[in-house]
Amino acid sequence: MKKSIPICPLMSAGNDIHNVCMQERCAWYLNNLEKCSVYVLGYNALLNVKTQKESK
């Protein structure tokens, strides 16, 4: 399995060049999930929207 370089969603937003996630050196990084909290927030929001559409 190929590992990809994690991209910082905050610093890369609106830029043509993506910035690499600093992981443990970033205040937004969640060590226990090994993910950026912005990614987790967006993913949870997407799941909520999907659940709401399915319940209608």
C-alpha cells in the first residue's frame, strides 16, 4: 500500500501549491487519530449531511 504525504487543509486552502502537514508539530493534529482535526470535522459534517438526506 502506497502512503501519501499528508496535506495541511488550513495552509493549503486557496493555494496552488499544497503545504505538507506538520503532524505532531501542529496544534490541529490529533495524535490518537493520526489525522488533522479540520479533516475530522469536515468528515463528520459530511456524514451528518448524508444521514439527514437518507432519513428524508
